[in-house]
Amino acid sequence: MNGTIYLNTREAAAHLGLSTRTLDRYRVSGDGPVFLKFGGRVRYLREDLDEWARSRRRKSTSDDGSGPRPGPAGADR
């Protein structure tokens, strides 16, 4: 076994601080993190969730994400 841990939707939503319903909607629309499908079961890798969360970083509420991405916290000081 390679030690990879697969999270179900409930666990993934808790990791991201989202409701399962929100994560379901993101999955249907294609706006959410990448996921794996094993038969009818949806699973997520923790590193994919973290990568998706990082891709959503913004500097202000008016930032639509189309510009350059902010660096790590404190990098612009």
C-alpha cells in the first residue's frame, strides 16, 4: 500500500470548511477540486483539495482571480 488517503465528500468538505452540498455543486459545475471516481464513489486527495484552495487565494473581494496570483502570506512585505 502506498499510504495514499482518499477522502469522501463529507471528509473533503470538512477539510475545506464547506458544506457537502456546496462541494457537490462545485463538482457538477466543474468549479471544484479535481476528484476521483471509483465506480459510483467520489473520492478526493488531500493534496488536490489544498491545491484547489490555494488557487482561490485573492487579495481583495473585488479580485476576480484573472490577474497574477498573490504569493505566500507575507511575501509582499
